[in-house]
Amino acid sequence: MGLHHQAIPAAVRAIIAQGTAIPAHPLALDAARRFDRRRQRALTRYYLDAGAGGLAVGVHTTQFEIRDVGLYEPVLAAAMEDARAWTDRPLAMVAGVCGRTEQAVKEARLAVSLGYSAGLISLAALKGVDRAALITHCRAVAEEIPLVGFYLQPAVGGMELDADFWRDFCSIDNVIAIKAAPFNRYRTMDVVRGLVAARAEERITLYTGNDDHIVLDLVTPFVAMRDGSAVTVRFRGGLLGHWSVWTKGAVALLDRLKAAASGPAVSAELLALDARVTDCNAAFFDVANNFHGCIAGCHEVLRRQGLLEGIWCLNPSEGLSPGQAALIDRVSRDHADLSDDAFVAANLERWLS
């Protein structure tokens, strides 16, 4: 057995269980599309100073192609090294784990050796495999690292996963959280139903990855029936590509939402933020073009702030879609109060040093 969730330091386990803001860490490249170590370090420092409770590295926002060019280990090692050098507070460090079983197990072992506490498991490489085989795969990876389930939306490579899958997945002892990111309310409810059916709601923490409904996910009580009784569960935190930008504002928003969710009522003003955050996400994630520019859009926000030199991706065909820059202009103007431009400007030189 590799790392079991009971062996995670208590402070880190508490952070994950209580719910926190975990940005999906982008990849900094230079104009030659080589790893830009200095700006990668600056991004890590930015997220930590913004108040993030952890980092997700080697995930979709980091670009799955890092595995094709030998950057998976260097990028994971860099984030861990830079985080440890910048702060001594406990952090929920999550490594993206993907591929077929042999690759996923190898990545999980590497992540544990580098100090990561959990693996966000992508099943995109197993399309067409039946539920039993998917669960066998997940169990093999869970032997190496505590798992964060990942419902990746089909538009960016995911597959449909029904409530029966999530019931079986949640029955795996070394699962500690699920990132629900199908961008679909029906499929999000499948996650909730599966979690409740597995009687795992006390062990497994729900994280929103639904960048199109961040606010509503975090203030809504989700109800599923079990044995004739209603069981209520909540999303406690977010593990989001959207939170790779304007991160200080995202951390503050999460605090507000958690406080409101614990009270008797949620204000109409706070609920109205869902539409505003979703409006920003539509621009950042290039919804008009079926998410083609979702990574480049986040890069563009970070470039405008000075954190990235450019928006380059490992895949040269990935970039901003026509009209996307103008949409980012608009939401940056219309929702300036949600940004953290002043915070970045005040600290950028220090982060880049």
C-alpha cells in the first residue's frame, strides 16, 4: 500500500475535509514553448499569497501534454519545491493522475514521492471501458495515493459517468474527495446520488469544478434519497481552472459563500454573483467556441497582469479564439470588483524575484 488517507498529516486532512480554494495551476512557457521556471514560481507564490488552501498540478489547466514532452515530473517537483520554500503553512497539494492503469499508477507513485497528498484521477484515457473495469483501474491507483474523483466534462475529453459509477467509486476506501466538473446539473446530481448511495458523505468531500455554476454549487444544499429519507450534502470547496485567475477574489468569495451556507438564508445579492462569475467564465473559458480557448483564456488574464509573459501552450493550435480577447476586455471592465489586479500589481516584482 502506498499513501493511505489516514497517513495524510492531520492539518492537511482537515483542510481538504473542511473545503478550501484549490486553483488548478497553469503552465508557464516562454516564446519557444519551453518551461519558464521563473514565471512558474511566480504563479505558485501568487496563489499561496492569495490564500489558496492548496494547488492542483499536472491537471487539465496545467496541460495534459506535459506528459508528452517530459515535463510531468519537473512541473510537479517545481510546485512542491516552490510552495515549501514560500510558506510553512499546511497545504492540500493535489497531483493530476491520468492515463491507463500502468501510467496512472506510475504517476501516483511519483506524486507521493514528491510529497503530494492526493491524486486527481482523470479517466479520459479509458473511454469505452465498462464500469467494472473503470472501478478496477481506480482501485489500483487508490492503492498508491488518496484519490480525488474527477467528473471531467465531455467537451474537453471527459466521459459520462452515471450514479452507479459514483456509488462504486465512493465505496473505495482511499477516496477522499470528488471534483464535480461535468458542467451539467443532471450529471452533478449523479455524483451526489452516488455519494449518498455509498454512505460515504462523511468521508468524501465534494469540490465544485463546475466553473459555470461556482456560486450556486457552494450555497446549495443538495438532497438525495436513501432508505426513504432525505440526505443533504454540500460542496465544501472548489478545485477550479477558473480560480487560476483573480485568485485572491476567489478565496474571499469562498469564505463569503461558506459563511452564508452555514446561516439560515442566502441573500439575493450573493446569489446574483453566480451570474456574474459565470459571465466571466464564459469569456475566460471560451464557451462560444466550445471551450477551445479555455487554457489560453486564463493565460491571457495572467499575461495582462504580468504574471505570464505570453499565452503560449504546448499545443501550438491552442490559443485565443476570434473575439475572445474582446470578451475578456468586457468582463474585466464589467466585473472589475471581482478581479485582484491591484493585489497582483503590488506584489508582482516580489513574486518574480
